[in-house]
Amino acid sequence: MSKLDDLIDEAPNDEIIKKSLTTTFQKLKDYDKIICSISGGSDSDLIIDLCQQFDESNKIQYVFFDTGLEFEATKEHIRDLERRYNVEIKRIRAVKPIPVCCREYGQPFLSKQVSEWISRLQRHGFQWDDTDDLEFLMGKYHNCKAALRWWCNDYPKALGGKVSSYNIEYNSYLKEFMIENPPQFSISNKCCHFAKKKVASDFKKKEKPDLNMYGVRKAEGGARKGAYKNCFTTKKSGADEYRPVFWYLESTKKTYEEHYGVEHSRCYTEYGLKRTGCAGCPYARNNEEELRAMEMYEPRLYRAVSNVFRDSYEYTRAYREYVARRKGNDQNG
Ligand code: SF4
């Protein structure tokens, strides 16, 4: 009986888990130089556990990309994982840590896409004009048509006639809010580029793996999962990509965790967070909840993020209040 047969025999009675064992087994056989990103989040806990079940796991270089704003609980968890699985998880520092990016380029606000459009408009000295007249605005501000189309809601509707996420109306009352309250600080999504994307791509360029592994699940929300159709992608140039827990549902995760005794970081078990990422990221849907937990459990980090993202937090809160007020008015009147 092969190692894989043994593992399938001992696996929980769950087809998604069994399939992920088989596929991971095959990928570790097929590839020789593998990089696996470990974030310290719950999905990556499953991935490292899954990989370490196989003899070929010594082909894997585990890496943790440190953005410069990480929970102490996450860093501690990375150390715990190293001990538990007897592996090294290489820490890679950001090309520019998030606090430096925010100082140099501006702070992220609401979402990556919204921050991109706003930063382009700010670079053109946009005056948050109260108009949908694209021709007029293109005459006034040159060479920023894409962002002006966002402002004028000029992008076609999405599938099913839904409002396109490329248009400003995708975020209720954002245009009205910005006209009444133009941002007094620079907005930018550059921290994602310098603290996350570039650092990972530079590392891969240097290491030249033939397979990259990372944790994205189809069942989770957000733009990331929409970018992938399957758990595996072959690349014409560069490394192929494998997402071992792509098909896992919340229930699959729970089954796996219970069966194999996977432990998560204190961000989950003690702070009560549902997911982790860069600490205090203004894009996070649970941002306020995360800040409350941070203030209680990691007050130094809380002070740091309150400083780094100060303007964005204030602007976001003002926007949320504005939306609540306008929606209340609409309902009452
Ligand atoms: S996820 Fe948020 S905090 Fe992290 S790099 Fe991107 S915008 Fe910055």
C-alpha cells in the first residue's frame, strides 16, 4: 500500500479533502522546486498540514511575507508552525513596509479599485466636480479617462444588469459624499504593490520555483477568488500555481481541522477574529471589529495602525455615517 493510500484510508469521510490529498500528493511528485506562502491565517494552516503529510514535502520552501504591520500573534504562530512541523518558514521583508508606503504615496481607502481611481484623479488635481459630463471633464483633466469614467458612471453594466464595480455608484452615495467632503489626504493602493505583490514577485524571480502554492478558496468572498477558476494554473512563462484548499468550504475546513488537530493563531482563538491579513487594513470588511480586538490585545500595534491609517479611518467613518444618514432620509421620505 502506498503512502497516499494510507493517508486516504485515514482521511475523514469527505470527498473534497480526499481529492486535495490526492492532488497535493501528485503536485509534490511532479514538481521539484516549490514555494508555499504561509500567512499565518487559517487557510495556510491547513495547507502546511496538508503538505507535511507527504514525504516529498522537503521540496517545499515555506515563506512568510512580512508587510511591516503584522499581529504579534501571527508572528508567534509562524514560530509555532516551525516547531510543530519541524520546518523553516523564511521571513521576507517588504520592499517598502506599509507605513513607509502610506507616508510616501498615500493611504488605502475602501477598496483597491476605488483607491486606484481616486489616486489617479488626485494626481490630476481633480476638484470633485459635481457632474456626470465625461466630455467636459476630459477637456478639463487630460489623460485620465479611465478614472473619469469611474466618476461619471460610464462603464457598462455588469452581467445581469448589475451596477459595475468599475463605476462609483457601486459604492452607495460615495460620489455625493466626496463632492461634499473632498479628501484632504492622499489616497493610494501602493502599499499592496510594495509590501505584498512586488516582494513576492521579486522573491520568485530570484528563487525560480517551478510551482507556487498559496491559499485562496473559491468559497471566500472578495476579488481574489474571482480571479481563479480552478485549483491549478499552468503558466506559459514562470512557475505554475497550485491552490490546495481552493475547493474547501467552511464545513470542509472544520472537518479537516478537527480530524487532524490543526491549531490556529491567537488572532482566531483568543481575539475572536474571523480572518487575518495586514493588521488594520482599511479595506477589511471587519475593520472596526479588528481594531477593537487589537486595542484590547495588542495595544502597541493598535497605536501604530491608528497612526498609519489615521486619515483613511476618519474618512471611512465619516463616509459610513453619511451613507446611514442618506439611507435613513430615503426611507423616511
Ligand atoms: S492589504 Fe491593505 S494594508 Fe495590506 S498592503 Fe494591501 S492595502 Fe495595504
